[in-house]
Amino acid sequence: GNLRTLPTNSNGRSNTFTVYGLNPGQLYSTYWSVRTASNSDSGTDVVRTKNVVVPTAGAPSWVSAERSESVRGQIYVDWGTGTDANYYIVSTSGFQSGIRYTTGLTVNFLQENTQYYITVTSYNVNGQAGGSRGAWVTTKYWPPPYASAPNYLSGSPDLYVSGRISLSWSQSYDTDYFRVIIPAAGYESGNIYGTSATVSGLAEGTGYLVYVYAYNNLGQGGGATTIVTTTKFRDTTAPYFNSINASGDGNIYVSFSAADSGSGLRPTSTYYIEISNANGTTYGQGAYTTNRYRTFTTNGQGGALINGSTYRVRVTVYDNEGNSATTTTSAVYKQARPEGEWSWHSTKTSGQPYSLTAAEWNSFCTRINQFRIYKGHGNYTFTPAANGQPMRALQINEARTAINTMTSIPNTVTAGYDTSASYINNLRTLLESIN
């Protein structure tokens, strides 16, 4: 219906229409019509196109196939042109391309480490297959891959359970299962076949570096990391004392042991220790320490400790959250035993006359009072010896009486009688044996 020739009209004009792409040697029907202002005419004709012989396309002049070294299952095919070829089709086992007007093609998704015979067939303008040519190619062998790392990993602390975190991550290629590893906690999970996990039993308020590794039959593959800090819950439980005791021999010494099952004892200024006044409840001399003991040589107001008096020691312990616990203990102060071993200034030999100087006797009386204070007795008032004056039985009996309150003592001496060296030595021995 597109090809028509207008007959010559009064103006001597004509039009020609040409249609391309018809099949050679085939009959086509045409329709024509002419219209003027006064009449019209129409008709049909049958026209046969010329029967042109189209030559067969020749095979490609050459074919080449090369495998890809970077893409799994990929090859590149190129070829030389074939005579009278309009287009080409590339085929091999399990693959056939569409129409190719160029002389090259990349083929993907073939089996790796497999030999293929690649055929390139030429086609003429009538779509008739002509010659073909081929080439062999073997796709690259790719070793089994290690499991790839997850693209992301996220973690969050549990807001209601102490020491618990939740983890999630993306699926990864060539992966059979995953494992969660937290080195700082000495934790490694079993095989996880999903993409999430929950880990419990961690320390609260602590940041942890978390690893999630992918695994397959080759072992551990790639991994992803994240840092998760567990929730720190408020500890409201006070620490507690395991033990506390005090002694009062020569000073007031206290020792103790404490612990905390929550946030733990604070590492500095762990304890506050103070002492009372004698037989009272007013405390002083307080100090912070990390030691689990303290020695007092003065009372709460800084005064001297009084022999026989009771002193109370108060100890407060703190944990990391500021919770505290306080306990007290008491001790009766007992003055320390006099040091050393006192001896007569000169030897007193039994059965023989002996000398006893005033200074020597007065020193002995001072030693007696030292033991009396140690044993909780007051100082005894002795009659002092004087140079050039004879020793009286009264003075010896005073010493005997002062010692007798602390230990058994020999009989009194009688005025007018001699006192032997054995008696004098026995007084000293009995005094120095007092504990």
C-alpha cells in the first residue's frame, strides 16, 4: 500500500514512493486511488519483487577464546569477519548468545576449571546460517574460598540484665557458621548458624572488643569487630567485714578484713579508722588508708594511752559506689613490759659480804615502779637511799611490799639483822620474772 505512481495530471506532476526491505521474489498486492474535485478512480495491481540471490555467509576468518584470570567462570571470545556475514551467534555447551553485529563477546557464569569448545557461526542478511569456526578454552580453577567477613557487626548492652550483651551481623559468602570471640573475657562461643547471639556473664560497666568470625570447611575466614560496653548497674549494697580484732599490749593495734560482692572495694581511701578517748565514745585521730591494720599510740584526742583503760576503734569501709559499712572493736590498754633485763650494778655473791650503793638501790626501786605501771598498779613511794647512810630494814621491806602486789615474795626482814646477798638477788630475780 506504500508504492504508487501518480499519473501525469494537468500540471504535468507525478510522485514516486519506494518501499525497502521486502523479500526478494515475493508477490505483493498494491492499491491505488485518484481523487479530483469532480470524480475519483481506484484500482489494484500485483507487483513481484525482483528475485535477488543472497550469497551464503562465510565462516569467521579466525576465532580466539581466552579465560579470565580475575572473574570466576568468565571467558572472552573474539573473531575475524566472515565474507557476506551480516551477524554472528556464539555458542558452547549450555550457552548461546543473541545476535552479535560486533566481533567480540564476554561470556560469564561458565563452570570453573572446565574445557569448552566455542563456536562462532556467521549469518547472511536473510538470517541463513553460514560457515562457522571454533576454539577450545578452559576456564580458570579457583581454589575453594575461605569464608568472607560479615559486612557489618553491631552490639548493644542489655539494660536490665547485668553483664549481658546482644550481637547481630550480616550473612557472608562461602560461610557455614560463625563464632563469637571476646578475648578480654576469655570467651568463645560454639558454632552459630544464624546471624545473632547473646553473651552473658561479662563484667558490668566494662568495654569489650568483640570479634565475629566466619567459618567453612577450610576453617576460620574473615571477621568483623565492634566494641560493646556492658551496662553499669547502681550498686546499693554496702560492703561487709569478714573479721576485726584489737590488742592493747603496749599500744592499740587493730586488724580487719572486708569484702564487697557488688562493685568491689574502692582502690584508694578504702578504709577510715579512728580511736576513742579512754573509756568513752568520742572519736578522733581518724585517717583514710588502704591497709587492713593500724597502730595507735595515743587516744582520740592525741593524749597518752592510759594503762587499764578501754579504747574503742571504729573502722569504716567503702566500695566503688560510695556505699559503706562501719564496725567497732575495743581493747584494754596494757602498758608494755619494761624492756631489757635489769641487774645489780655489782655482783652480790651468796655467803659473802656485799656492797649496795644508794644509786644502785634507788635504780632498783625505779625498776619496781616500771613493772607496777606495766601490771596496772600505781607508783610506789619509796624511802630513797642516801650516800653514807646505812640501809634500813624499812627500805628493804618497802621494796618487798611493792613487788608482792605482782608476785610472791620472801618474808620481811627484821631490823637489827643482816640481809644476805641471796635475799637481795632473789628480789631482783622475782621482779624480772614478772610477765
